[in-house]
Amino acid sequence: MVYGWEAPNSARPARRLSQGGTGRREAFRQLPEPVAPPQLCYQQLIRGGTHRVRLTDAPGQVAAAMVTVTPPRIPVLMPGESVGAPDGPLLRYLTALESFDRRFLGFRSETHGVTVEPGTGDYLIECLRPATYQQTRTAAPERRAATPAQRSHPQESRRRS
């Protein structure tokens, strides 16, 4: 005990939060699955192929923009990654931040890539429209990037393949 402050008692809420799965540690341990190339997300973002989605409607969606929580200023979601399951660590973490912001007005967490709806305080994240994402996946066959050698000698690379 130092100056009337006991470390184990004050550390309990943080420990309980991480054991429950909504803590930062849990959110950063399981990485989201990349399902679309970031280039597609950017193209859809500038062409209106995205929409803002509440966290409750986000499971199974594909992120169109990066979501970064400060602190620690590490992206928790990158463009093209799946938001994940409703009970997954990412959505549990973002939902915990959302409920904190609603409960403690004036102490809002700094979360980049999230829009807060003024009337309700709901977190909204930018996601690809499902129809747009499916159309582009079926319309454009998957291509591998060409190496510099393949670009300079396209005929030779075709013979090798």
C-alpha cells in the first residue's frame, strides 16, 4: 500500500475487462481476416460503393476504411478485412468503447474511422456494400501481380506458366 492506494484492488477492473474478452489485449490478439484487396475498398469508397453500418449490423461486413483506437494508436481494422462475428473480440471491444462513450459524456474515446451518430451515440463504420463487393468479385477474375521480369518480357512469362 502506497499513500493509501492499493495496487491489486485498482487493477481488478482492468483484469476483469480483459478476462471478459472486451479488453484491448483480446481485440489485438485475434486479427481480422482479409477478404478483399484494399485497392477495391478505396475504389468503392471514392465511387460511393460503401455505406455506414451500426456495430449491431456490422457482423459479416467488409471494412472499407481503417479503424484506429487511440490509445494505443494501432489499427484494429484495415480496409478489406472482415468485421467478424457478433461475439468476436473486435466488435466486443468497439461495443465496449461505444457504451463507455454513452455513459461518460465528455470523456469520449478517440476512435478514428468511426462516425458517431449524433442522436443516438451509435458507432458507425464504413463498409463495402455487399452487392457491390459481390459484383466486383465475380466480374474481375483473380489476377496475380506481375513481377518486373514478367512486365519486361511478357511472352517468356506466359511460356513458363
